Amino acid sequence: MPKYMVFRTVGELSEEDIRAAVATGIEVAEQMPQIRWIRSYYSTEEGKLYCEYEAPSIELLYEYSSRLGQPIDHVTVVRDLEPSMFW
């Protein structure tokens, strides 16, 4: 299944904001089992979320994000690269 990196501008988030967003993300993911949220990174400096997903299509990620109430700035297909793959 393809992997995607989703970029979102979210501004400043408190710990409570992050917990609420994660809870909503888990709830929506349970309703859309074809999407798997792998991990996210939050940059406090930039006010951005960088989220990795597996999904059958970009369109489903946009639907997922709509249900979350978190618009997508940009989404791109990615692949895993780890140092151990090259040594």
C-alpha cells in the first residue's frame, strides 16, 4: 500500500490540543480502516504537522482530513529509506 506524507499548518498547539487531535484522529481512523496513521511530527517552531499514512489513495486522505477538521496543505507519496538499507 502506498505511503504518504501529509503537511498541515496548525499554528501553536498546547498539550491538550495535541491530545484532542490524536483522540479525534484515532476515532476517525477506526471509521476508515483502509487508512493507517503511522506517525506524526509536530514542529512548534513552524506550527506545522508532518503526518505519515498508508492509504489506497490520496482522495481517501483528503476525506479523512475533512472528517478530522484538519485541512491538508500538501500531500506526497513517500518511500522508506533507512541507513541499514545501504550498508
